Amino acid sequence: MSMLNFSLFLSLSLAAILAGGAQAVDTPYSMPAADPMYPAPPWTYRDCSMLQISFRSNPDIVARMVPAPLVPNPDGVMVVWLADMKIVEPFELNYFEHGLAVPSQLNGSPVLYCTHLYLNDDTAIAAGREIWGWPKKHAEMTYTRDGGSVVTATTRRGVEILRGTFQATGDAPIADVARHYVNYKLIPSANGTPRPDVQQLTSTTLLRTTRVRKNGTATLQFRSSPTDALGQITVNQILTAEYSEFDFTLSSGEVVHDYLQKSGVQSLGSATTGRE
């Protein structure tokens, strides 16, 4: 075959492929396409444990971390959790997770807006950011349980930015807990424009089946690193501290506000739009 004929053959073949579409290859759920990083939810978690502390901070600083149309609580209350997470289906993964959230309201419904989230596993980080918009960053973590005590620490780029301790004082009533978490999902555009490709508030409801629950006393400290301004979060008063062991299923969420669309806030679990 001559070079001219071969070039014509390639051109015709490419035109045929473009006309018919790439039907021979299924679209992967995640990147990279040749070896996807994670499967689609739902994901089943088993034998998880968590230290959760609620505390009062500076209301002005807390309010600045919460984007409209969310309305933060007026008292500067925040919640921190320090957890040992275990996925068992559809894949197996064990990681530590330390997060911060602000009790807020969205269109009159109570939610927890997640401001910071640190993990020590790249798969959980990538999936959380890309699917739900969880504000996940990588960090080194320790999570140690010894009888009724728990000691946790988060270190990022050589700086310990978070440390929490807990000492159990007694059993707490067992109850399944459902919480609505809201995240600010932002994906910049590859074309270099200031307008992002994605700018949304997403909601995820987590229903935990609790097996163990203990009340106790706690300490909590924050420090800043060059890339994490946690030191601005003051711990003025610890309100509650509890340790729990639980199972749950992480399902897909929903978009409750799209900043790039003219439609406004949606009620949780509803497609009804509200104010812009």
C-alpha cells in the first residue's frame, strides 16, 4: 500500500470511528480510565470507631468559613471528629479521618457544613473530593485507643495541626444517628477562565448504626501550618465529648445548590428550588 493510500485509509477509518462513536469502550466510573481509582457508591463501612467533640469557638471566625446560602449557628459552635474508618464493600480500605464541621441551616433545615477534612489515604481523598466535594487533604495521623481513653493527632507537612484526647466517664444511650452533611464542591476549569466547571453545595445523609457509645471528658488543640489555618479556630469551651463504634453505608448524595445555575436552593431530598 502506498503512503498516499495508507493516509487515506487512516482518514476514512478515523471518520468512521467518529461517526459511530467509541462504543467498544465502556465509560469508567473514575480516573484513570485505564485503571479506575475507586468504584461507584454505595460503600459499606463496618467496625468503625470515632471520637466526636463539640465546642464553642469565635462566632465571627466560624461564620467566615460558611458560604451563603448556608446560615451558620450564631454561637460559634463547631464539631470535630477523629475516626478510624473501614470500608468492606465493594472494596476493602482502612483509613483515619479527622474532620471539622459547623452546625448550620440550609433553607430552614439543619445540616453540618464540613469546613476541613484530613485523611491518610489517597483513594478515599480522591473519591471524596470528586464525588461529594468533601474538602479532603492528605495528612499523617495517629489514632490510639487504650481502654476508655483515646489519643489522636494530625500532622500535615511536619506541623501537628490537631490533637484530641478523650477519657470515658460512662456509657451513653445507644441510638442510631442520622446527619445531613453539606459540602462546597468546586472544580476549576481547564480552559483557564475564572469561572469554574463545577460550583455546588452537595448533601449527603449518613445513618450510623451504633453499637457502643460512651460519654467522657476531652481536650482539643489546633495549630496552623503554612497551608492550613486551623490555628485561628479557638477552643473557648468544650460542650460534649463522646466515643462511639458503628456501621454505616455511604451512598451517593444530591446537589442542593448550584451556583452556576439560575435555580436556587433546593430542599434536602427535594428538587424544589428556592431563593438564589
